[in-house]
Amino acid sequence: MFAVNRDRSSLRSQRPSFLAAAVALAAFAVVGAAWSPAPAVAADKLRFSSVADFTRCIDKYLAAPDTCLEVLQAFVKTKPGEAFAAGKAVRAQMNHSAAVPFFATALAKAPAKPGDKKTNRCADADVAMAVAAGLEMPAAGNPIVADALALVAQCWSDLQAPLSKALTESGPSGYLAENLCPKLVERKLTNASCEKKPAAAAAPEPKWKDVDPKALLPDGPAKVFRGDQGRALTMVKLKGDDAYLIRFDGFRGEWNGRVVAHREAMVGSGYDYFTQVKGARWVGVVVRDGSTEVHPLGDKGPFLVGYDEGASKATAAQSVIDQFRKQKL
């Protein structure tokens, strides 16, 4: 969506009569009609006779921006000599990356002469902005990235400085680094955004430790989570420990209706609640960004559940502890 700011004159009067108000209202309607955008038309109904028609198509809302671009592409196919001007117009009106194919066409048809400032289109600031934007896209199957990389190879002496600056500002984690850093390596050039930092040592995985059924006290109220088809999860934190007793209801498998001891481990943006199954770690509940998933043993999860305040208030934490103790007898 492209917005164009337009000022409208306000109609003012100290004490308008009924007739004056009517005249003013009619005048406002005429002004408003003059500024209303023209109805959008399809690409097969539009024809451009110049690059300026593309800018007019965008500014006057003659069609959707993508449609204006499509008609411009058809125009440039018949007049390839207008490709560079088309690229500059697209860069000014749309996402900069959309201009890359036009610049690639222009430089392929009429490559710049080295040292000739008048014809050195590689040094044009619009080319640098378009190429940088094009390289900030995923490369797989993307012709814009392919064209941008071709322009990098063709215009390297002019694009090196602006692209290196953009790379430094964007950092090592984006597509620009992914696409541009290999080209720097080929030229034996360095950039801080291309330097691979050693991976941080992984935190040791929490070890399993059984809970003592005889010394269990709840640390706060029970929390009940409900999902589809009667599935329910009840969690009770144990005092003085990172352990939880979790009851699984409405699931298939051996955990259904039973209370299973789990331990909490902080992971990224949430928590894993894991237990021990035949000597191996099993994550029964996963919480990420406020979303809770259940992975019960013997059933095909995950199952999404949500917190149920009413059921939580109606469930006694001690009842879950008592059930766990009976299971252990």
C-alpha cells in the first residue's frame, strides 16, 4: 500500500446561512470527488508509453502497485533501453529490491565503461540501495537475489563501500550476511558481520532425581489446563524443589489418569517439564511463549492445552499429592 498525502482546503464561514452552507457542502463534494482515487484496473487494461506512466499509476492509484509493476515490466520488454530509468522509478516507489531486475537488464544491455563517470551506472546510489535490499532476501529459488549477486560481481568496485556499510549495520544474523559474506571471502576481504563467533558452551542437561513420596508439600495451588476432547493437565509444584506432580486425564496410553513426577528446566523462551522413562529423559510438557503442549507417553502428541481458572480453583493440590502417594504404595 502506498499512501500519498494531499491537503484539502477547509470551507469556513463566520455565520453561514442555510444557502451558504448548502453551497459550501456542494463545493466540498466537488473537491472531494476531484481527489478521490481512480478505480483500480487490471494489468491487461493498462498500457504505458513511458516510465513516467508507472509513477503516475502509483501516485494516482490507477491500479494495485504490483499491477503497475507488471505493466512496467511489459513496457521494458519492448523498450529495454528504458530499463535503467524504470529501475530508478521502481526504487523510488516500491520496495527497493523490486528494482534489481530492471538494473540487471539495463547493465546487461549497456554495461558501463570503466572510468567513464557519465556512463558509470554502477555508481548510481539507487543501484546500491536496490542490490542491498535484494541481498536481504532468502536466496533459494529467488531470481532477485541471483540478479543482485550478478550486479555485485559486475559493479564490485562501486558497490563494495555501500554494501560493506550495509552489512556492518545489519549484523551477522540476516540474509545480507548469508548472501554477501561468501563474496567477501572470495575477495579475501573481512567484515565483522562475517566473522563466526565460537558457539557458547551448552548448559549441562538437568539430571533426573526422584522425589520422596513421604515428604511432599505443595508450593501454591494446583493449575489445570484443558484441551480438546476432554483432555486435561493438572500441575502441582512441590515446595523446596524444582519438581512438579503432573496428572494426565483424557489421553491415551499408560499415563492416562495417573500422576507423574516431572522436573522443570528453563529452555530459551520457556520451560521443559521432563521425567525419566526406562532410564531415558522424556519431556512430558513444553511451555513456550505462553503456549502449553502436552507430550504424554503412549499417545501421539503434541496436544495444545490452555489454562482453566475455574477448574484450577476447584482442584486441591493436596489431592494430586495424595494420588501420587497411593500410586507409589
